[in-house]
Amino acid sequence: MVLGWISDFLHLLYPEVCLGCQIPLVDGEYLLCTACRGQLPVALPLDHQDNKVKDLFFARVPIQCASSLLYYEKIGVVQSLIHQLKYQNQEQISNFLGKWMASALRDEAVYSDIDLVVPVPVHPKRLRQRGYNQVNGFGRELAQGLGARFRESVLSKTRNTTKQAKLGQTERSDETQSPYQLMEQLPSGTHVLLVDDVITTGTTLSLCAKELHRNPDIKVSIATMAVSI
Ligand SMILES: [Zn+2]
């Protein structure tokens, strides 16, 4: 009870503000105000016939299904959310987006047989700096919503590629030297949902999916918080 009063008092002194526009949130709002949430460019539901996210993997790696929750723009609320998630310790954004996406995918038949949710791994050095893998909350919520398991130890990032990632398109031609490594064998028939924050060229996810496919006879699908295409 006392803790409740303290928390109410602190809330009065330091009201939580919207991560999009910084105005104080009102009762019933979480992380974003109603106006900012209403303006988010939602990418779902995806047309399964003309799926631009899935098309990124064409002729690169077999992908069962792929979808993104939001459209990523260079300025705007989505950019701000991803930036705060990655660089300002706002880890709860990951769970917020995961819960939202899980509720959207739950009714999609193509995602009904997901067994395992696997996040794109972060290099140990980056993990120490940030303190968390920014996709884990997203993955955990998706696993819970889809009745699947979550396991972050399936893939690992053995090489730090921060500088290479900035090369963009040129990195695409260098898919032979993967910084990712499969760490665990998966049972035949497993349907893996590979998750990441923003998909741009698809190189990272493509490399991770290739590692997962070292397991014979598994299916790989993809879900990301946002898509920048
Ligand atoms: Zn707002």
C-alpha cells in the first residue's frame, strides 16, 4: 500500500511522457499517447500474395512467411521508438511491439505452427554495452502469443560487423562470410520464427536464416518490428 502511494506520488512529480511526442501520458495510455499510436504507420496485415518483406529473400534463402509490424521512416515516431529501444535503455518498447504483433499474427494460419522463436543475436561486446538484446522482449511476447518457445541460444554472433553494416548494399555481396553461427541443432520439422528490429536489405536475416537451415528439414519464417523498404 505504502509503495503504491510512493509510486503515485512519484508519478505526480514525474509523469510518464509519450515516447513519440513527450506530452504526459494519461490513464490507460502506455509508452505512447493515443494520438501518436494512431499515427503509427502499421504495415500489417500483409498481403500474402504480394509480400514485399518476403520478396527480399527471393533466391537467397527459403523463407516460409515474413512480416513486419510497422513501416520505418527516417524521421517520425517509429524511428524514435527504435532509437530509444536501442540506445536509451527503453527495453520495454520491445515487449510492447511484440505483444501487439502477437495479437495480429495469432489469427494468421501461416504462423499457427511456429514451434520456436529465435532472435537475431547481438555480438557479446555490443551486448555488454547495451545490457540487453533489443529483440528479446519482442521475441518472448511473440512466443507467448503464438504458443511457441523462445530460445536466444540457437544462434550467436561471432564477429562484430558494426562498420560493415554501414556499407549497406556492398555487404549483400559478402554473404559468404557470415558473422552468425548456429549453436544448437534443432529437431527435424521445427518451424522457427526468426525475429529482428528493422529489416532493410534483409542481409542480416538472410545470413541468420541460412545458419538455421544447417538443420535439415526445418522451416524458417520472419517477423520484425519494422520494415524500411
Ligand atoms: Zn505522443
